Amino acid sequence: MPNTLSIVIPTYNERENILKLIKSLGEELAKNSIKYELVIVDDNSPDGTAELCEKISKKRKNIIVIKRPGKLGLSSAVIDGFKKARGGVIGVMDADFSHPVSAIPRMFNEIEKGADLVIGSRYAGGGSTKGWPVKRKITSWGATMIAKMFTKIRDPVSGLLMFRRGAIDNVRLSPIGYKIGLEIIVKGNYNRVAEIPYVFVNRKIGKTKLDAREYVNYLKQIASLVAYRMSRKVKIRSGA
């Protein structure tokens, strides 16, 4: 489906958010005449997120649900979603409304104008974060600075992204860590990049999935990407 947008949404204990997100996305994309499907990848949420989505998917052919056997990691969930996505354009977003649905049509518009990869950016002009404690700001800043060794993109660790399917064709993505966007930035097949500013808002319902283990995994991911760049002699990737 070359003109269809596939949005991959990893979930874990998002029962209170997912119905609202499905409704909000549907309204926003219909308003902008964008054909779409949702690929919801759930890591066996004990709150019944997957079962709720499966019930909806029986009535909606554009909703695909992947229920995994356990909490196997954010990046691996997204990669599994890529494998099931049928659209010519693929997006990734969180289920907790930290990524605004209003950004999705703007990102898709950039793809239609010729971009191969679009990053939802908290650090481009007009972008920001809202409601973050100091510790979260410091860790995000540190993660961003480390990732800058690979790219000039202003928000290389953003979890909100969109790209043409060809960007990941024959690309071996690692499931280590939770920054799948950085994997695509370093390894992907693309030329033109666009960054779309957005305001990241802390979740209002549920708890964050980030913990010390995820930060350790991020450092492992960085080490893996450094080895990849050295073996392939990959240059620093430019932004927009």
C-alpha cells in the first residue's frame, strides 16, 4: 500500500490511553485525508491493553495487533511492528500522548514534499518539553549530546519519527536500547531529512517505562553503533 501510512505504536499497560489515541489519530488523519493503519505492538500488558485492541481490530481492518509473550524491549517491539506494517510510509509514536497526534499530518506532508526521513524534534525552533523534572532534562541532554557523534540532526534521540519504507530496506536494525530512531539515522537508506518541531508533554495517565536498565541499554546501543560506524566508515549524517 504505497500511499498508506503505517503507524507503529509500542504499548505496555496503556489501556487507559490507547482508545483515546486510536480515536484521536483517526479523526486527525481523516481530516487530512490520509490513508492509514495502526500497528499496535503490546508486550503482554497485565492491564489487558492487547485484548482491548484485539477487540477493536475485529471491527477495524486498519488496526493490526501484535501481542508478544513478555516485556521484551521498546526497540524490538518497534522492529516487530515494522515487519507487519504494510504502508509505503512508516511512522513511530508513543501511546501516552507525549507525542501530539497533530504532528503526524505535518510529518506526512514533509514526506509528500520529498523528505525520506522526518524527525519530530523537541529541539528545532518551536519545539520544547513540558513538565519535565530536572533529572529528566539532564539525562535527555546527555543522551542527545552522545548521539551527536553520529549526526547533525538536532533531536537524534526522538521517539517520534516517520520515513519511507525504503529507508529500512535491507537494513539490520538492532533491538538493543530504546532509541530505534537513532538506529535508523545511523544505518538507514535516505537522503533528505526534515525536522518538525513539537512540544513533548509528560504523560498524564500511567507510569513512564524508563528506568536505569534502559539507560544502560542506551549506552550499549551507542557502543554497537560506534562499532558499526567504524566497520562501515559511515560519515556523520546531516540533518535538514
